[in-house]
Amino acid sequence: MTRRAEKILDMLAELYPDAACALEHRNPFELLVATILSAQCTDARVNIITKRLFAQAATAAAIIELGEDRLRQLIHGCGLHNNKAANIMAACRMLQQQHGGQVPRTREELEALPGVGRKTASVVLSTAFGQPAIAVDTHVFRVSKRLGLADGINPEKTEQQLMKIFPRHRWAHSHHLLIFHGRNLCMARKPLCGQCPLKAMCDYYRESVKDG
């Protein structure tokens, strides 16, 4: 881990002492469903939808019994809800058939589930099971690039770079810190650079704001 990366992590931890997963859940299954729903949808919106959904069906078996049409109705209002309903239903069937209704604890098994890619698997592994993993969403991708922590051309390359400079025991928390920074100060449009305590260490501020 580089000293610069360590200092950035420490500053973010001081700035966001409560940084954690914003998706409301009570167990790994609820987190899995919520993370699938979170693609192209805000966490706040997902929390509204999952509250409605889990009041009626909060297990793989219950969602299967619910049926895809009803599931689609309950998650309406979430982007791509038709595709997500189909994926969640298929994932629930696979969980029932291959895992006894339980969420698996390995990346390979998680990514075999319909609708689950690397980012979703990383969220579940790190948040539900405490395993070292970095989930690279749009915030992590943008903020890490602006801060000069990574210059990957895609999320997977960025993830690989971050894993090299952050120690394993901080991987899970690091992506929450970067997400919080992306939501609160380092937004995609009109980032609040003047208010950011990291601006002295930020490539984006130096190249696009201060010198621009």
C-alpha cells in the first residue's frame, strides 16, 4: 500500500465515520436482492421498493411462490424492473435447487446466479460475509480516478489497481468510503471541490479546477 493511498483512506474515514452499505437488509438474501435491484437505481429508491417487497416475500422460496408477475409489480419503479424480476426469479430458483435456499459464500457460485455480476458479488461477499472484496460502482470508478488512485479503463481494471494499493483488511470499507465521497462531494457533475479536504491530493482538482 502506498503512503499516499493510505493517507487518502484515512482522510476519507475521518470525513465519513459512518460510511457503510446504504442498502437496507436483514440477511444475505435481502442484500443480494437489493443489490440486483440497485443497478441504475438509487439506494434510497431501492430501500423503498425492498421494504414493500420483503413485507410480502423475504426468502427465495417465498419469492418463487409469489410469481414473476407479482414480483414485477412489487419492484415497479425500479429501472429495468422487467429484466430484474426475471433475474431475481431465476436466481431464487437456482438458490432453492442448488443451495438449499441460502446465498452461497463464494464468488464463483454468486456470479453463476442470474443477474449477479462481479460488483454485486463483491457487495455480498464483503458486506454479508465479511470477506475482502472491493465493489467498483460508478462512484468508486469516478472518485478513484479523480484522486489518482487508479486509471483503469473499466471497473475490473480499477478494482485490480485498488486491490494492489489498499491492504486486504481495508478493501471492504474502502469502497464504502469512496462511494460516500462520490455522493457527498465528488459528484459526477459539479463536484464540490472547494469544500473537499482532499483537494490538495486530488489530480482532478489540480488539473481541471485549480489550473483550469
